[in-house]
Amino acid sequence: MKILITGANGQVGQALVNKLQGKAELLAVTREQLDITNEARVQTQVQAFLPDVIINAAAYTAVDKAEQEQELSHQINAVGPEFLAKTAEGINAALLHISTDYVFSGEKSGCYNELDETNPQGVYGLTKLAGEKLVAEFCSKHIILRTAWVFHENGENFVKTMLRLGKERDSLGIVGDQFGGPTYADDIADALIQIAHHITSGMPTNYGIYHFSGMPHVTWFDFASAIFDAAVKHQVIDKKPQLNTITTADFPTPAKRPANSKLNCDKIQREFGITPSNWHLALERIEEY
């Protein structure tokens, strides 16, 4: 199995590299090594390596900065995936592309499934949705994996922020009216690798959009509480800070966050036997943050 990974220094990218090293013929590239917004470079590198599967873990993920850097966000989240899709189609490779809960408005009461109407509320979500549509349009063998609330030992994320603030402050205000499923990047990598094996083994594949995130669904406040419980248990911090629930309105940001990021993961379980990420289990590795 020959796999090309873009965005190799991101949270999911690093997890993929760690898991695939020595187990597949691998070409893992960072943005410095392959700018996916440069079509000629994409074609040259892909055609030289001729992967069976391209996993696009490259993305512009600075949600608030995207409101100002709209063109850069569009280039990385939409134009780059378009070039990868066209090039993958040209060599009959599969493209596995990571997307986000931000393609939804967040106003639904239940869990979002793959057929629900998209309605992004900010530039990041708009550019990620544009990327989804271009991947689907230009690559027949595509898997779009929507995920949410990603965390890992590597990279910047909510877990690391909480641990840093927990060491600095005695009390913290945490948003308690946004719901979602924290998702461990290693589990995203495992899901993508399992799908890649399925495709390359020649088994019939139902290409399209899939949801994959963590369970159980919680608020940021609930997640923070669990993070500090794990941190105290594993002696990462001395004591749990006082946590106070605040609302989204109490903590304004340039980009609007979805109030509901709960993703229904039944389809990926049905098609590939992949179960949701167990974020409680992932927090048992909190000493590594």
C-alpha cells in the first residue's frame, strides 16, 4: 500500500505518520515540502510517487483568523483539495479528505448525519464545505471524513490549553452551552488507515461522506472537568481548579461556533466497522501532553 500524506506536521498528520511508518510505502509531506495550492507541484509529486491512497490532512484550521485571512483559508481548504482530487483521479487513486462539523449551522437539536443540510456560519466552515464539494466533484474514489473537537499530544488544542491554564489559575470559566464529541487524533488516524486498507484490498467501497468523532457527547465545560480529573489522577497538576459555567455570549469570538457539533457516526460503523473515538480512554495518556 502506497500512501501520500499531506499536512504531515498537524495533529492527525503526525498520528498517521507514527502509525504507518514501516507498515506502508509512505510519502509524508508538510506544507513546506508540498504546497497543495500549487497545482504543478501537486501533479509533479503525486505522479512521481503514484500512491494508491492520498490522505489530505492539510488544512487551514485557525477558525478566528480565517475571518480576516479569507483568501488564504479558501486556497488551503478548497483550492488545494481540488488539485489533489484532480490529480488523484488522473492516477486512479483514492482521496481521503478530512472535514469538519463547522459545515453545519449548529442549530439542530439532535445529532447531525451525513445527509443533513449544510449551512456554515463562518469563513472556516464555508471554505471547508467548498473543499468537500470540489473533492466530490473531481475525484470519484473519495472519502470525506467530518470530525470535531480534535485533540492530541502534538499540536495546539483544548486539552493543552486547559492544562496550561489549570497550572496558572485557581478558577476558570468554561463554555457550557456548546455540545460536541471530543475526538482523539490517533483514533482519526486509525479510522483513515482502516478505510485505506479496505479500499486497497479491493473490497467494494461506498465512497462519499462519513462522520467520525468522539463519544459521549459533552459540553466544553464537561470536557474540561474530565481533563482536570485525569490530570489530577495522573499527577500532571496538583489540584483541580474551580470551574464555572459560562455561555457562548460571555466569551465572544470573531467566528461563530456551532452550538451543536454532535455527529452521528452510525454510517461509518455500518460500512467499515469503525466505532466512535473514546476520548475518556485517550485522556488516560494525559501525562504525555
